[in-house]
Amino acid sequence: MTLPQPRVAVIGAGPSGLYAAAALLAAGYGDAGISVDVLDRLPAPYGLVRYGVAPDHVKMKSVIRVLQKPFDPAEVHFLGNVAVGRDGGGAPGVPLEVLREHYTAIVHATGSSVDRALGIPGEELAGSIGSGAFVSWYCGHPDFTELDPPLAHPGVAVVGAGNVALDVARVLAKSHEEMAGTDIPDRVLDALTRSGIRDVHVFVRRGPQHVRFTPAELRQIGELANAEVVVHDDGLLAAGIEAPEDRRQRQNLEMLTRWAAAGGSEGGTKPRRIHLRFLRSPVRLLGEHGRVSGVVVERNRIDADGRVVGTGEEETLDVGLVVRAIGYSAEPVPGLPFDERSGTVPNVGGRVVRDGEPVPGAYVTGWIKRGPTGVIGTNKGDAAETVAALLEDLPHLPAPAHPDRESLLEALAAYGVHPVDWTDWLRLDAEELRLGAARGAERVKVAELAAMLAACRAEAEVS
Ligand SMILES: Cc1cc2nc3c(=O)[nH]c(=O)nc-3n(C[C@H](O)[C@H](O)[C@H](O)COP(=O)(O)OP(=O)(O)OC[C@H]3O[C@@H](n4cnc5c(N)ncnc54)[C@H](O)[C@@H]3O)c2cc1C
């Protein structure tokens, strides 16, 4: 029996969406295979690889070479600048129901990029920023070009015990020379260069034996040209802490013990310091004229059951910026069920379920499926599971009402949505490489949406 060629939309061109697209192509379904479109609200693909992974982690970004493969022989179609379900950063959005008329199945891979809150007084002050917003700003995400974080004050607080907290601290502490060779937009480089920051305080709720940093990331803050590390551990490390079973935690502990024994670098010669302050939780932010002017932190202890308990002892630090790096949640996807608690779309193995029943033709993968955990590679196995479920269901899914590309483009245009394709993105890519060459960097990002779209369409308009 000849099977009709199914049309599948993957919404979100981050790692999970692109791994899913590659798995769909490789599936060898029917005679003609599967027609796959990857939609993204931005004109640029790669999600958090482009807008989350730290700009100075150049090697990590080389995963792009793998992720872009399905687009090169034009086997997968990119439809950028298409926000689904909501308006996206100035770009109009197309309702999910409209897409359902054009595709046999839809894989939602929209990630989870909403900052979690600390829930403490003062958090609403200007200068109190979630890491999602702050990282997006320095990575040149078009939604955050106007963020303008206050960088004049010498003190900054970063709250969190994971790699994102270290990324933020490191970027703030690096010298102009260390950042100029990265892909950060010129405007961000100027702001970081002019910054008056001297002391970056990283607050960690638990002890040095509990941190979830990757040892390689921790090591990097000890190797900065411009900044020294100072460990504040209330003498715990000198007294000796039992080595944790986890290898990475053990390596972190060894490194921290060495740094603490070296006496930190209070008398050091470098102009900036990264203070790692263990067993401390911010309890309120202080403000002047509506802006952050300080942070009050409480000292914690770990009780016999391993729980963090506040001691009531407080100290105040002068800071002008507080970045909380305590994790992410997701926004509901309009038209799909949503679990507010986990910030995910309820699913079984990638099949979206509503009230325990699968929603025909609806799938999820990546952070929107399992929550904001795991590294880029984790999304590959995750996407494979989702695609396996989709392939099992495909023979039973009805063909879409409008299976042709022209009717899709007409429907998008009716919502004022004018997609950019892969060739358009390659023009923007080339423009960023050109800007990079002028600054002695591999690439310099174009951040403003209008400028991104102008670069995408530059040649098209000339011809
Ligand atoms: C700050 C930070 C640093 C990180 N650093 C590393 C690292 O160094 N190494 C590592 O291995 N992992 C790192 N990670 C984790 C890694 O980035 C994630 O595992 C991965 O990006 C999750 O992939 P995803 O496709 O689910 O989501 P995302 O990468 O967020 O992709 C989602 C895509 O969906 C699009 N989208 C969202 N809403 C819509 C909509 N309504 N319509 C259309 N498109 C939409 C977005 O524009 C985006 O392109 C980091 C994460 C963060 C937050």
C-alpha cells in the first residue's frame, strides 16, 4: 500500500526541535518519507545554543554543525519569524488551530525560558533580573535589546549554585579583551567594558560539597585575566568535609578546598573578584528610588537530615544588580494542556495527553516535555523517544485539510506572518560573520529584530 506523504511541523528550532527533525528525516517512512517544516518565532535557529550557551563557550556552540545538517541538502524547511500561539517579540503570531489544518502531526519544542522568582521582598525593584533575561541580553536575543542592566555599581549579586550562575559571574568579571573575541553584540560589549563592577558575589544556599557546577566551569573562574576567586565558607573547608560520592561534586570540593587554603585573593592584584559565598540565602532586596541598592542575606546551616535551615543571622551587601539563576519554568502553549507545577505539557513518552487521553497528532520534546534540565545532548534521546511515538501513530492520523505549502503560506500571510527561510537565515548568518571579521571575532550577533529581518531580506530586496 502506498502511504500518503505525511507533513510534520516542528515548532521550535532549538536543539530538541532540530534533533526531532533529523530523526523524522532518518525514519524512512513510506516511499516519499516525511515532509518536515521547522518553525521558530525568531529569524535565527538554534534556540538556547545561540541565546543561552555562554558566548565564551565557543566549543559548545560547535554543536550547531550537527544541528544544521538537515537544512543543508534542503531536506527540512525552515520557517523562521513564525510565532505560534502568541505574538513573539513584535512578530505577529499564528494560532495553533490554523497550523493543525496544514500538518498531519505537530511536535512542540518551544523550550521553557521563563525565569523563576525567589519570592522575596524587593524582587520587583529595577536591577533585579532573572538569569533568563540577563543571559538573553548578553547573547543578543531580540526580546532583550532594551534591558540595559545597571552595571555602574561595584557590587553585583548572583543567586544560584549551577552553571548558569557561573556563566553570569564569569561574563561580568571578564576583561574587554576576553569578551571582544566572542559573538556578543557591540552594544553589550560596550556596556560590559564601561561597567564599574568590582565584586561579583555568588550566593549558594548550601555548602561547598553540594554545588552542582560542572568542574570545568568552576575551574574557568579560577583562570580569569581580570578576576580572582574568594571562597567564603565559614571555615568549613579548612575543618574538613567528607568527600561526596558524586565524582563531580568531589572534584568541585577539591578545587574549592585548594582555593580556600590559598587564602583567596583579598590582597590580590586583579581588579575584580568573584566571591563564592556558601550557606547564604537572600531574604530581601533593598532599594533606593525604585532601584536595587543592596541585598540582605541570611546565613544557613544544614541540619541532621541534610535540610537547609536559616539561622536568623543576617548581613547586608551593597549591590546595584541582582541576577537570580535559580531555574526556569515555561509559558503555557495556547491550545495545549499545561502543568503549572512542573512547567511542562503533560505527556507520555512525548505524546501530549489531556485528562489521561492522548491528543491526536500532538507531541512534545525537549524542555517543554521534561522540564528545564539536562545538557544539549540530552535532547537527542528525548527527541528520539518522541519521534518513535509519532511514527507509531502516523498511519492512524488523518491527512491534513490543506496539505500544500502554498495554502500554508497564504494562511500565515492572513495573520500578517511572513516567514524567513533557510536561505534568508544564511544571509543574516553571513552578515554576522562579516561583522565578526571587522571586530576580530568569529561572529558578532545582530540583535534587533528589525535589523535581523533586514539582513535576512537584504539580497532579496535588491534583486
Ligand atoms: C543560560 C543557559 C546556558 C546553557 N548552557 C549550556 C551549555 O553550556 N551546554 C549544554 O549542553 N547545555 C546548556 N544549556 C542547556 C541547553 O541549552 C538546553 O538543554 C536546550 O537548549 C533545550 O532545548 P529546547 O529545544 O528544548 O529549548 P530551546 O533551546 O529553548 O529552544 C526553543 C525554541 O523554541 C522557539 N519558540 C519558543 N516559543 C515559540 C513559539 N510560540 N512559536 C515558535 N517558536 C517558539 C524559541 O525561539 C527557541 O528557538 C544551557 C541552558 C541555559 C538556559
